Amino acid sequence: MSGNGDDALVTFAMMAQGKMEPAEVERKWRVLLEYFERDTLAMVIKISFQNTFEPIFIPA
């Protein structure tokens, strides 16, 4: 998975349809969770700038 929404969608669909071996599902699930975390953070930052034009503090 290269870290984009299209890849995440395809990966999740394959998992949901049972088209992956359990070991692969476990590995891909961890990758998906990392992607979702970055994607969600990006949306929070985007909405913050859109609504306030001020940066928000994101703890490391």
C-alpha cells in the first residue's frame, strides 16, 4: 500500500471480502491504521486552517 486513499479502499475491500490470508490481513491492518491516523490528522489540520486561519497545536 502506497499510502493513498485508493489503495486503502482496495485493501480494506479485499480484507472485508476474505480475499487475503490471515497473516496478510494482520500486517495490512497495521498499515491501514497508520494511514488512517495520518489521514485523520491531515483533515483536522485542514479544517482548522479553513475555519480559523490559525494553526492548531498538535502534540507529538
